Amino acid sequence: MTDATTTALPLVPGRWALDTNHFRVGFSVRHLGVSKVRGHFAAVEAELVVGETPEASSVTATIDISSLDTGNKDRDAHVLSPELLDVATRPTMTFRSLGISGEGADWTLDGELTIGDVTQPLTLEVELGGTESFMDGVHAGFEARGAIRRHAYGLHFGPLDKALGNAVKLELDLEFLQPE
């Protein structure tokens, strides 16, 4: 890990599992420059490893691109086709952290996102919503925001390229379960 503060993360050390009933990995992208198309991915695996320090902590995630949902099945099929995302050659996106810094509720997560065979840096601004005990254990909630440039990942869409913005905003809401 790099660029981390010496402030301890306000969570119990160990491997925190994603609460698969309480997460959303969403995005928005401009359409024709006049409005936004929003969507999310329904199939995500993620793990938060909390160490004694931020340097000893990490986050990993794998997103099944075929789980894309923009609320329109025809649009989803087109976006997943070889003309656009080409899910057959880009079945997943993966994220791995390289550094965590911050304190209290405000954190920065530096890492790298891989789509297909292209890996680019990605920084997420993270807000820790807190922790709460519930029937199945202690939950920690996070909101994260960031952006990628789709062209940096080789996502050029031929004649349709001008219809979609290059900037894709990421909006994540995640709950993790404390290790037993």
C-alpha cells in the first residue's frame, strides 16, 4: 500500500465480506450530451481486508459485466454486444487497491481498475457511513465516488462513440460484514 496515513481504520481487523443483499455498484454516462443514462451491475464479489494500519489493509472486487442493468433490456443487450462492451471478450472488471488514506469518515482509496486487458489507475473518494450491529453481525457501510474515461480502456464505439460521453461516473454503496 502507498500514500497511507498512520490513522488506524475504525474497523475490526480481518476479512470483511460484502453483504450481497445490501450493495449497489452504479454508474452514469452522458447520452448525446443532454442527459444521463444510469445503470448498475447486479453481480459483484468484493472483499475488504482490514489490517492494523491502512498500509496493511486492502480492497478487491470483481464485477460480472454481463450483470449490467440500465432498466432497458434492449439497450443492455446492445451495450453488451461486440459493437460496444463486447462482454464475450470483456466478461469482468476487477479492482484492486494500492493505497488507503484518510481518517474518521473520509477516506481515499487509490487502486487500479482492469476492464478486458487494459488496466488504469482509479481513485475513489470514500465515506464511511459507520457501523451497526444487526441480526447477522456488525455491518459497515460505505459510499464511494469516482470516474473513469472509457477511451482509456479502449472502449470506442465506432459511429455511436459520439452519442456517449467519455467520462463514466461511478457511484458505489457497499455494506461489509465484520469477520466473526
